[in-house]
Amino acid sequence: MPHYISLLNWTEQGIKNVKESPKRADAATAVASKLGAKMQIFYTMGEYDLVSVTEAPNDDVAMQVLLELAKLGNVRSKTMKAWTPAEATKVISKLQ
């Protein structure tokens, strides 16, 4: 399954209600699961407040998961599609 790395920052609403964030993280992983994806969420220090790693069947499902979470208004995200070393090796082996 394709992987997606999301870098997330709290919105003003999200940080104001940060004590609820563990429940929101559980709800986010449940939304992903319901849509056929698997999401892991990590709290981080530095430029980003959270990082998520999502496995989804395709780009459409990944986008839907992220939009479902974004519309709640607690985080803003920047997402990158990622390849495992094995997946990247297959692509690289096709180089001429």
C-alpha cells in the first residue's frame, strides 16, 4: 500500500483544546481505518507539532482521510507521498 507522511501543526483551535488531542488522535486513526487506511500519529518537537504516517490503498483514500481531519479545524497539514526502500529500488532499477 502507498505511504504518506504528513507534517502537522496545531491551529489556534487545536492548541486551545490540546488536552483533547489524545482523543482526537484516536478518532483520526479510527477515521483512517474506516476508510481502509492505517494511520500512526507521533507528537513531535520543533517546526511541526505532529507527524503522521498513513498507509492507504490509493491517493484518493489518502486525500479523503486528510480532508476529513482538516475539516475539523484542529490541524493543518503538509503531506508527501513516500516509497519504502524496496519500492524505491523497483523504480530505480528501471532507470536507463
